[in-house]
Amino acid sequence: MIILGLDTARFMKAAFEYCLIGLFVVCLVHSWFTHGPKRTLREFIAGFFLTAYCESIGVLSGAYVYPGFHFYVFATPVANPASWIATIYIIIEVTNRLIFGRKSLETYEANGNHTDPQNFRIFSGSLFKTIVLLAVIDSSLALAVDIVMDPLATIYNWWVWVPSKPGITSIGAGVVDPYNFSNLRFMTTPPNFFHDFFAQFFPYGNKYPTRILGIPLINFIAWFVFVFTFAFEFRFVEFKTHWNELKKTVVLWLLILIDIPILAVVLIVPNL
């Protein structure tokens, strides 16, 4: 079957890529007019580059590849970090409504208003427990999405995990069947420092032997940890209403810089 001049498989992959980028644009615009440009840029830039860097390290380490996309940032498709931060934005908005109902609308700051975070306290005492609970809900919802999304994506070669076989620590020639794309970028793990460094943790291959629905268990654990970490840090910064916008931005971005090497190791090293 041919759709818009493309066979069905190629059309589906292109539609997947462009729809995810479109979702990012929609969420960016919504946040811009809802929460204002400063908070929007702070959140979206932080989430985008956290994901882009960590995912790229994952690709370079040999854990997986994203072959055949049109637009890349570092070693990962633009659609990946774009859709990640868009999804997290939606989930945070949903969590706020689930927990606070209509009161969550008071957090909209496009008009310059700043709601007292004390009004959103769930537990008595400090706001720390409240932020932790909200971040747990955020990460749980994100994990539910990933459990559905990841198996479908691997079926259609939207991304490919390294086979769990003796002696294999990266994705080489013949592993990926390019049935639904003509762009051959990142078909295999490129030679690089990260692969050589992380290969020492898998001297006999058999990367990620424990798999659920064909996906390494560590992927789902990492998803939960990634989202919890970002959601906690973002919510913590935004609850600091006595901070000015510059301080919020600097603190969040510094936290992201600290997160990148730590979370990259969490994603790659455990051989679950």
C-alpha cells in the first residue's frame, strides 16, 4: 500500500517522527501561554537536553540505536527528547488536576500571578513530602505510557535494543533490518569512547538479559528514575516562589548538568 508516495512502513515511521515533533510544538505553545515564556523555556530546554544527552550516551554505549530518522540531535532523533519533555509536561499537568482539581488552575502564571505553594500542601510540615508524592505519581504515569509505547516502537524498528547474546556489547551490521526507512544513519553503534568505556561492564556480552515484552527491564526502571528525578527537581524549583526567574533557571539547569552523567550510568551499567 502506498500513502503520500511512501509505502505503508515508511509512512508510519515518518508519521511517528513528525507527530512527536508536532506534539512538542503544541505543548510548548500551551505552556508559553499558560505559564509564561520564562518557565516554559526553563522546563523545556532542561528536559530536552537531559534526554538528548543521556539517550545519546546510551546509543554510543551500544545499548540501542535509533536508525532511519530524518532529524538528529547528537546521536538521537530530535523526536525523542522533544516527545519526552512534551509527555512529561502533559503528565505533570494531569497529576496537578488529579490531586488538586480546579485549584490546580491557580498555578497558571502567564499573567504574572504566583500562587502560594502552601495552598498545595498535602502533608503537614514541609512541602518536601508533597513534592515527592507528586513526582512519584508523575513517574508512575510515565511508566504506564512507556510500557505501552516501547514494545510497539521496537516492533516497527523505531528503535532497536542490543541483542542479549554472548559476546555482543554493541549493535553491529546485520542486526537492524532497514525495512521501513531509507536513511541509514545510526544503523550500527559507531566506534567511540563511550562504547569502549561501558563494554568493560559487559565482558561476556549478554547485555540486559531480563526482558519484558522484548524490552530490557532496566529501560522501565530507568524511565521511572528519569521522570521522578526531573519532576522532583522541576517541582522543587517552581515551588520556590521567593526565587526570581533567573535563580530558578540557573538552579534547574545546574541540577540537569549533575543529572546527566549519573542518570546515563543508571541507564547503561546495570545488567538487569
